[in-house]
Amino acid sequence: MGQLPTGTVTLLFSDIEGSTLLLNRLGPHWGDALSAQRSILRSCFAANDGHEMGTEGDSFFVVFASAHAAAAAALEGQRRLQAHTWPSGVPVRVRMGLHTGEPQRHEDGYIGIDVHRAARIAATASGGQIVISETTKVMLSNLEHEVVVRDLGWHRLKDLAEAEHLFEVVANTAGALPEFPPLRSLGTRANLPTPNTPLIGRERELAELRSLFEREGTRLVTMTGPGGTGKTRLALDVAATLEHLFPHGIFFVQLHTADRAPLMWAGIAESIGANGDVEEHPEERVLRWLADRQALLVLDNLEQIDGADDVIGQVLAQAPHVSVLATSRRGLHLVAEQEYPVAPLALPARSEQTRRVVEQSGAVELFVQRATMARLSFALTDTNTVDVVELCRRLDGLPLAIELAAAQSRVLSPHAMLTRIDERLGLGVTAADRAPRQRSLGATIAWSYDLLDSSDQQVFRRLGVFSSSCDLAAIDAVVGSEVEDSFHNVVRLVDANLVQIVESPDGEPSMSMLQTIRSFARERLEASGEAEETRWRHARWCLSVVVTIDELLKGSMQMSALDRMAAVEEDIRFALAWSLRPASEVGQERTECGLNLLAAMTAYWYRFGYLAEGRGWYERAIAVAGTEDSASVIDVLHGMGIMMLQQSDVSPATQVFGKALKMARRLDDRDRESRESNSLGIAYRVAGNLPEARRLIERSLVLAREVGSAVREATALGNIVMLLVDFGEYETALTAADEAIAADSAREDPWGIAITQANVAMALLRAEGPQRAYEHLADIGPAAVALADAELSITIVELFAATLAELGDATRAAHLLGTADVRREVVGMPRQVRDAEELDLSIGRAKQELTTQEWEAAYADGRRLTIDEVVREALAVRLLPQ
């Protein structure tokens, strides 16, 4: 092999498509086919000065000094492979991928993200196909007479953060161009949900909405109409046809839970992945992220958001290449808005009653599809056609209404349904107490509701108190039918299509409602006089669940706690909003319930990075808790201080912890005094006052032992280890760590153990050197990251960065630092000053080993990696000899 090229090179990966199947088909002739493939490709690569970097089985990795040479080799290889006479007449089809970049030279080969990108591009191809990146396509721009390049669009590839614009290159011959299946990528840039059923009866609307965006100058289209017309479903299909217009992505933003502009900004920021530091508001992050992108925002459910028009106005003004497709029950009344009313599905003309004609209408087609799903034997016949048409007409062609009615096909014929809908859609059922645009949908839901017996109606109403899906245990605790087991009520509600069954992560069934049906249930709950009692039961259930989760977070079942929280967090927000109100308005018991619920959430918000949300709730709690000394007020101050400290608001946090400590002393609450002394000590550490920090934490330890609190004692012992490292007393810290780990082990607390083990890593790094620290991190790092604690995971990455920097691996140290920094930005958790000083001590040496450009490139690569990816990279390092 000659001297390897450097700088900009083109990387080619190839392998045989379906090699295992070929092996089985060819049997003893497989070796002949494999040898022929290798011989053909090697001669093509060599003829174009390719450098073969590796061969494994049927695959190749080859590097070329130019994109032209790589393309020529690939095209000639495909031509000769196609022309070859293969054993048993079974063709061998090879897929290839090309990418042009600047990989890093390393030992006898190349490393870096460009190598991974080329391999991922090749993996998307089919046999006989050559897929290339955009950079390679640019390099081939002067070969348009020799090759044909076809645009395959933007695609997400495994392990790559950003989507890639991919192309296909084929020889420009007189014959027909080959056709290949869709690429084997993770999909396109659109993050659209996948509908469960095909869109029916909307061909005209789909074409019209698409043409609006293809028309120059249209940037805001608002799809308006009453609830149940299928606006969201139509918007998804429209957006899916527009990917070619928006190379930087299509982003679906669900906003049904937002009711004001700040929550709308936060929802958009989360959906588009607009990360930033804690000082930057979601509005600023969104506008900065969208400023130079050509993207489409699909904003779903805007009618209830106060200030939605201002949000969209700012996006259109400050992001000139962004367009918006919105759904709402009313227009936004902006100058740039193109309002598109979404009408109900088309109904047959009254003069048309024959089956062949009416089944062409969207409303009838939808009814037949859903009725067939409910009862397989259902069919549109000459006998039932008139009833089906009249039924769809009485339901005003509203898709949701039709779907609900069709579900009754399990037990009712269209004629029977029509008789019942006549009885239940008259005056006084629902129309009188709802807005005109909601009457048809409301009447339909009311009809299904009225079909229930009184026990089922009560369970249905009370289910409306839940904000998300709920399991049977939750239903028993909150809904509690007085007549029979609520399970039987739920079964009947599912049969009536008012409740849906979904599978929870543990495989158990959970119950869910469509949002419009949930709203109806809540209206009925308010009208029944049962709302106050039901919300009380819901809040107490939320408190019991959160207390259980909080206990799990303190023990060995932490991952199950995360799964449980994910299932109930919307309900907890609902319960907090209901209960966190001044006692003078709602009574002391209700306020106290909210404060207890809040206190139990502190550990979750702190450990898993939900600092902004937690702080927002604590700000609300401080406003309603009052100023009188009480355990609840101490807990509120404690939680607020934690959120402040994690966001590096050190001075306010110190004041809050100090106030809580004084209150605990006045109440002679020595358990809380121990906790607040420890927290205030940590605040002083962050502020740089190590002696006062040490005094307070040692005092916390004394108090913990006096009151016999194993939790407080273990916490203090772990923090003393951290302070000993800060003071440079490394040997003493290592000895103290044994006692701290023993205390946490006795409590079966893997989180406490991992925190102390992380402090041990820094002590080992300074006392015994990077080799010993690396060995320790390799042992404890994966388990610590698996706990999913935001700060702990980042800390492990930073410790790996410092250790590898000391070991002389500057590139990987930069990767690790980049990942740690971007994760801190995402969760809004700045690095504390003392920790930054320790990290900089090691990183500063690593920066001297690379040029500024090399360091910045490696750091940027790290910012694109996940924590799991960068930890795997750190674990793969070969240890340097001592």
C-alpha cells in the first residue's frame, strides 16, 4: 500500500446484500462467488488508486484521494459485477456508500465521525446501488455528462445527531435508469407521529393545502374548524408531503396542554430540540435555533392558548425561512395568515341513495371502515345504505362523531343506531349547554354517554379527572364505583368506545381517553356536584404514588421509579395546580396536601434535571405557604434552595437554606435541622467558603446521629468525602469514603454509593494518578450512568475527561468535555465553580497537546454524542503503561 492520503478524502464502504441468504442458496459455490466479488472490486479500486483499509467477510473499506476516483471505482465495480456470470446463475449484488470528509489519520488508518458517517450511508443502500453524501455530490458536480445524480432527500442515520442529505449516483447510459427500494434509514427529518389508519375522504383538502405551501409567499396556514373534524389527522398527512420544501426538518408540536405563551414556547423548544443554558428563556432558544433554518412547524391545538398569535408572529418575523401549519378552532387573525376551514367529510347528495354512489363519499367510507373494524362481518348493503347515509348526515359528517357511532356496530345495526340518535340529539340533551360549533360533536358523545347506565356514567365522569392514562389500581382509588367492581364499568366504557385500552411499560393494561371525550367527561363531572370529592381523591392518590416513587429513588429500585413517574407526571401537575392555592381560599387541608406533594417531588426534579419546572412550582408554593413557622414551610424552602443551587443561583439559595435552618431550630425539629445544615453547607462550598461548609456538614452529621437518621447520616458522610477532596486531603478522603459507602450500602442506596464513588475517582486521580483513577471509573462508571441521574451522569463524563486528559488522550478528553457541556446546557445545570477549577486543572494540559483547531473540532464532535456513546468510547481506551 502506498502512502495514505491526508486532508480531504473520499471514503467508500461496501458489502454484499443478503450474504447469509446467498450462502444458503449457493452452498459450496459461495466461496467462488465471494472470491469473484473481491477480485472484481479490488481491481476497480486499484485502477483508481484506492487504498484498501480493511476487508471483513464480504465488506470493503477503501479510501480515495478524490471523489472522482471513488465514484469511477464504484461505478465500474457495479458495472462489472452486473456483467459477471455468477455460480448457479444467482447474482451477487453489492451495496456501496461514499462520503467525502476529513477523517483523522490514526496509526495505520483513519478515525473520526466521517468514517462512521460513510459506513452509515453505505448501510442505507440496496444491492447494486451507490449512495453518496452531499459533500461527495458537490465534488462530482462537473461530471453531469458522465453520471446521473438523483436526490434521495434528507435522512436520519443511526448514531448521527443531524440528518444527512443523500443522493444516488448511476452511470449516464442510454438505457433506462435502475430503480431501487427506499433507503434503509431511520426516516426523514420529519418528526411526525405515525397514524394508525389511512386518511379517508380528504384528497381535495390534501392537494389544496399542499399547493398553498408550494405557492411562493405562503408561510402561515391555519386549519380551522370545530372539534372532531379531523384537523390534526389531516395536518399530519399534509406535512408528510412537504418534506422536499423543508430540508432542515418538519416538527410536530402538541400544544393541547398549553394555555399561555410561555408554555407554548417551551413546547416548541422541546419538539425542535432547541437547547440552551439556564439563563436563556425558551423563547430566545427557539428564535435562535430557527433563525437560519428552512423548516416547518406543525402547531397542533392553539385555540386555548392566550398569546398564540404573538408567538407565531415573532417566529415569522425573526425566522424568515420558517413556515407554520397550525390547527385551531379559531383563526389567529395575523396579516400573514392563510386560513383554511376544514369542513366535515363529504356527504352524498340527498338525491343519491344507491350503494355504488354513496360509498364514494368520505363520511360513508369512514363509517364503513370503522364499523368493519368493530365487527368484521359488517358491510354496506342495499338494505342498510339508506340508514348509514342518514346516520352520517345526522352526525354532520364529523369524523370523530362517525367513529364513535360506528363503534356501536358491535351490538347495533345502522337502523338501531339511527333510532337512538334521533332520541338523543334533540333539544336539551347537549346542544343547549354548548357552543354552536360543538353541538354536533357534543351531541354524539352525549349520545354514547346516555346509553350507559348510571353506574357507568359515574365512572366515566370521574375518569375525566385523570390527565393521562391510568391503571386499574388508580381507577379503584380515585373513581371507586359504589355499585360494583370498577373494572366491569371500564370494560363497558371500552366497548362503548369512550375509553381506550393501552399497554403500559410493564405490560399491564391502562385506560386512556381522547382529549375531546375527556373534556366532555370533566364537564359532566362539574355538573354532577362530584368534582370536589373526585379531585380530592385524585390528589391523595397522586400523593401516595409520589411518596412511593420517592422511596424507590432512595433504594435499589430507582429505574422502576422513573418508569412509574413517566406514567403519572401529567396527573401530578394537575393535582399540584389544583391543591397549591392559599389556605384562605381553599382550606388548610387542601393547601397542605399540595405542599406535601411538592416536597415528595423534590428528589425527582433535582436528580433527573427538571430544575426549571421544579423551581416554578416552588415559587408558587412559597406564595401560598404563608410565613408562619411550620414543617411544611421548611420543606418548601428546602426544595426551592435545591433548585436554585443546581441552577447556580448561589446567593439566593444560601439565604433560603439559612432561613429554613433557623426555622427548624425554632421548631426544635432536629431531623430537618440536620438536613438544612447539610444543604447550607453545600451552598457555602459552592460559594467557595470551604471552612464554613465543613463546619455545617459536620454539624449535620452530629445531629443525624442524635436523632438516629440513617438517611441524614449517610448524606453527611458522603458530603464530607467531597469536602476532604476539596481540601486536598486525598488519603483521608479515601478512608472516609469507606465509611460513607458502608452507610449507603446498609440502606441499599445505589445513588448514594455512586456519588461517593465519583468523589473517590477525583481523590485517586490526585493522590495515585490517572491510571488508578481510570481503572476505578471503568469499574463504577457504567452502573452510575445507568441510574439516569442527570448531574451524576455528567459528573462521570467529566471525571473521564479529566482522567484521559491526564493520560495524554487529548482528543477523547475533548469529546467527553463537549458531551458534558451540552448536557449541562440541556438540563440547565451550570458547572459549579469548585468543580470547574478541578476539571480545568486537567483539561488545561490536554489543550496544550492539540492545536486550537484540532481541539475545537474534537470538542464539537463530542457535543454531538450522547452520554452512553461517549462513556463507551472512554471505556474502549487502552490504558497507557505506568
